[in-house]
Amino acid sequence: MAARRIDATDLERFTTQVFAGLGMPAADAAIEARVLVWANLRGVDSHGVIRLESYQRAIDSGAMNVRPEIRVISERAGAIFIEGDHAMGPVVTSFAVDRVAEKARAAGVGWGLIRNTTHQGAMGYYVEKLALQGLAGIAVVCDPPNMAPPGAKAAGTHNSPIAFAVPSRDRGAVIFDMATSIVAFGRLMVAADQGVPLGDDWALDADGKPTTDPALARFLRPAGGYKGYGLAFMFECFTSLMAGNALLAPHILADRAGDKPKNGAQNSFIAAVDISMFTDVEKMSTEVDELVRAEKSLPTQDGVDEVMVPGDPQQRTLLDRSTHGIPIPPGTWDKIVAAAARLNLQLPAEVKASHV
């Protein structure tokens, strides 16, 4: 069955209603929906509405807290430490972004460490928010282990993502958002919903052997071997260990002892740099565009049409999907239908074929 093209605005309306129906305050539900659909619009379907089913399970179990008590643990001129109380990730991360931006404007640099958040969606969303304010943004996440180090048959780190963004006059922001694994875990979910196999080098099964079957995939594999693994290892140090909330070692050691690891939420940091402390923001934004043009002027290899810069595929997908709707594969549509039935909601509207 072909993917359905769903109107982005109506998909965000529907997704907001889902989270409000699950007990989130209206403003928080809107943030959650905005972050998911932002990802779908840019082709990052691994972090879009495919997550509806797993988020509902996490809310039902209490792992995701729809009415958290977010609080500031400590604060200085350029830094803030935030307790997320297992909040829905976009809610506490948006809270952090606003405060980190304020600190960057006051102190030149703002650093926000978040303890006990839950899945935050596409981290590019948050660094873009900073870049659109004339700031440079960085964001990192750590979670319990799901990625096998080179040579290991079990998970040793999370496939911790890192995202960067800088302002651009032509694009608004240039964003680079990557997992430290070859592909994000959500790509396995997308493959399962589409009914297609995984890439040969994406994942290992429970016995530590490579698999292309989404149903058998258990551990992700690091991008660049030791490079992706090394980054993920250090991100645990800069997030979880600094927050006094270690995730990796307790899970690994519990698993080795045959015990069930305790539930672990995510830890994360958001950083912002006030560009105006160092150079004129408009000047740098123009120079970012000049850098893009320079990269694209490079001669290409045979069979290659152009040199791509960070964000190019997402920008093009955004233009297409804003006009022609977001393609929703059958497995993801089933999740949307189930959420609508559970909460007695009207399904999001399809884009008419004549407009596609």
C-alpha cells in the first residue's frame, strides 16, 4: 500500500489533540506536536509522528510525565542546571533553550544541562531556534545504551546525537544534526513501517551478528567505528555524569550481572553562543552563505550532480512536503488511526491527489 500524503497543518492539529487527550496541558501538547511535525516536514521521519505509539505507551506506564515539575537546580551567569522530572522532551528542552538564549545574550555563552528528560525529538529543532535569534547553537543527548562499540556484541553507549546550527541570511539557519550511529534508531522503526530491509551495516541482532531485519535488530552500530563510539562515550561524560545521573555504566553492569536495569531517562545539554560578542551577526550570516556557495562551486565526481552542504536534503524536503503533504507509510498510518480511535479524534486530512 502506498504512503498517504497528509496535510502538515492538520497533522499538527491532530497530534496536538492526541497529547492533550493524554493529559498534557494545551500549550505543552502544542509544543510536542510542533517538534514531531517539524521533523516530518524535513524528511526526518524517524523523529516524527511515527513516535505516537511509543510515546503513548510511555505516558501510560508513567515513564513520560505529562505534568512535570520542571525546576532549576542551580544557576550562574552563563549556566543553568535543570531537573526535567521525566517531562516530555520537547517541553523541558524548549524551557532550557529560552533560558540558555538569555544567558548567552548576557554572558556571551549559555550552557544548559538537563537531567531526567525523555525523548526530545529531532535536536535540530532546538538549535534552529537559537540560530534564528542570531545565536550559534549546539545540542547533545545521552540515553541508556543501544549502540555496540566496535568489537562488542552488546550495547555499550547510546547513539547520542549532536546538532549544530548557525544563522544564514539565505536559509535562516544552516543545521547539522547527526546520530553517532550509522543511522538513528528511528530509521529502524521507519523501515519496519515501510516493510523494507535495513542497510547491511546498520544494526546487530541479539547475538551480536549483523542483520537487515528490522524485527531482529537489537543494537545499532557506530558511525565511523571508533569515532562515533568515542563521541558517544564522551557525551555520557558531558551530560549524565556531569548531571550526577549516570546511565551507561549502571545499565551495562546490571545487564552483565543478569539483573534488570532501572529505568533511565535522558540527559542532555543545550549550548548557545552570542555571535555578536565576536563579530557582527549579519556579517557572519552573509559569510555562512558565501561558504555554502563556495562548497557548491567545487567540481563534482562523475555521476554526481552537485555538492551538498548540511541541511540541503531537509530544505528540499520541507519545500515539497509543505506544498504536497507529508507521506505517511502504512505502518505509521496504523498508529495514527489507533490514536484517533482511542481518543475519539478526527483523522488528519489527506492532500488531494491533484495537488501532489
